[in-house]
Amino acid sequence: MPDQPLPAPLHLDTLAVRAAVAKSQYGENSEALYLTSSFVQPDAATAARRFAGEEEGYTYSRFGNPTLTSMEQRLAALEGTEACIGTASGMAAITLMCLGLLKAGDHVICSQSVFGSTIRLIAGEFGKFGVQSSFVSQTDVAQWQAAVQPNTRLLFAETPTNPLTDVCDIRALAAVAHAAGALLAVDNCFCSPALQQPVQFGADIVIHSGTKYLDGQGRVIAGALCTSKKLIDEKFMPVMRSAGLTLSAFNAWVVLKGMETLSIRMKAQSDSALALATWLQAQPQVTRVYYPGLQSHPQHTLAMQQQSGQGGAVLSFDVKAGDAIQARKNAFHVIDSTQVCSITANLGDTKTTITHPASTSHGRITEAQRQAAGIGQGLIRVAVGLENIEDLKADLARGLRGLDTLT
């Protein structure tokens, strides 16, 4: 049953509910979930054309599925890109991007403050196959410029970063990349398109871990690349067909439905995160709070320009301590004293999560890499959910008060 075409332009909140493939012949109001590995073809000639890519049509769910297409269309609409390709995880999205764009001898410039697994993937795994990499300050554009080489093909940043919420100047990095004939990729999972659309500032590729705010309830693992149709058709889809990094139909459906409440959740969680960050700044046991919504944040003005005036839902803070050993002990005490927060390294959930980045999300990189990224043993990351803010304050206060007896 063909839908009426959507009028244009529409606001993001409307696209988050309405952008998807047409309904089936049954006229379902909630997008259908197609749990099938393959699709029956009307005849052999049609099957041949579709497998050759000469005719549109679904053949095998590793190559495409109507539910996955709905999720991809919706996310592309929210990010303002021509197209999107769903992947099995956020790290699978980064893997697909690198496989599609890079070869032995190519060079990548990456922020030294990105997620620990991203550092290991680019420097370690792709390094084994001859891809060169340089890691630079997230916020110092001059370092990015100085790192450019004749073989530079890709610049990669996440903004804000995990876990210190450093904010890069997307427009400035896009200028550096394009002057070098390279592409700029931005990991947007902390903000989601509800707060930030990197392509508006010149980014070429937007990376997502749909596991985070796109789903929003901690239910599935998912990822995506949002970019031009040309890049997806020529660079990413051929790799996808061979490598099998595809997002499952079920997980795509969960993310598809999660996006319907994205803006509402992000606003509520950002408001609570700002309130919690402001409260933490006043606690004597806290030496520093990292949150873009605070005026004390070094990139506050830039963040408010790029992030639609909101700071996002993730913050980090350092607990007071004399040395690294005591700092780790104090951080563990605060985390273990919580009774409302969930102790898990995931984020983007309706439930507030708390973790110790140096031993979890960034535990597999070297101490030198952690130090370069500014991740100390006393750092705690909180991804604020939808609980009452007073309950969250009380939950953290319980552990912070107890530090006076430990130090």
C-alpha cells in the first residue's frame, strides 16, 4: 500500500516518527519487522538482475531488508544526509568505513581522545595491514593541520569525546580535511541528531553507535554510517555484501522505534545532566567536572553552537585524591556506593549508568594513551537517564560523603 509522500520540509521530531519505507499491503501503522533471511524472486531473470545490482529489490538480508531500509531512511533524514547504511555495531560502522576508504599506505588522523576501542582498531588492527595513523589533540586544530601528510585520506573525531566531553570544531576540521583531499568522519553518538548534525558543519561521514541514544533503552547493539549515496553505493555497500557487517532486522526495528522518542529523551536527559553537573561542581570531594553545558567547560561556547544549545546527557568528574592509587580507590568507592545508578560502561539508556573509564571503556589502551587523553584513575563517567534528579544527587552524595573517611 503506497504512502502519501511526506511534505517538505518537516521538523526533526516529525521525521523521527514518520520517515520510513512505505507500508506493506496490510497498511500497518507501526513499521513491520521482516524476520526473513531471504526473499523469493518472481523468476530467474529478475533474480539475476537483482543479485547483479541492475534492478532494485530484496534478495538476502545480508544485502538489505525492508526493516533495515526503514531505519536507514529515518536516520539519514534526521542527520540530513543522502543515505545511511546500518551495521551490526558502532565499531562495525567504523570498521566498514575504514575497509571501504583505506588501503595499505594510506594515513588517518584521529583524535587521541576517542573511545578506547577506536584507538585500538585504527592504530592496532588496521596498522597491521599498513594503514598509518597519527593521534592528535581533540581541540588543537593546528595539531590536525600539522599531522596532514600527502597520503592522508581520513580525519576522524568524536564530539563530545568519551569520557571527557572535549568538543572539536567540526567546521575547522572539515576545512583541514578537504584542503588535503581527505574526508572528515564524526562520531555523533553522544549527541545524536537530536542535538547535533555534523554534516551541517562540513563533515562527510557521521558515525553512530545505535546502541546508545538512538535505541535509548539499552536493548540492542547497532551501528550506522550516514553519508552521501555515492560513498555508500561505491565504497561501503560492496564491502558490506562481502564482509557481513549487516545490522539484523530485529535490531534495526528496535532502533527504528527508539528514534521516535529521541528528541524528547535527549532534552530531558540533557536538562538533568546539566543540573547534576552543576551540583557536582559544588561538592568538596570533586575536583573537576567535565560537561559541555557548563560555562566552565573550555569549549562551552562552541558546544552550544554545534549542539543546539544543549550539553548532552554524559558528564564526567574527578574525585579528590592524593595519588593514582588513592584516586582509583576513591572512584571505586563512589561507584560501589550507588544504589540507583547502574554500574555498566554502556550509555544512552533511560537508566543512569556509572563507570570508571580507566578500567572499563579505556582499560585496554596503554597507560600512556590514557594519560595523553587525560583519563586518570579518579575519573568517573555518568550517563544521565530519566530518573528524578534529586534521587541521582542523593545516590552520588552517598559515596562522595564517604570519601572523607578514606583519604
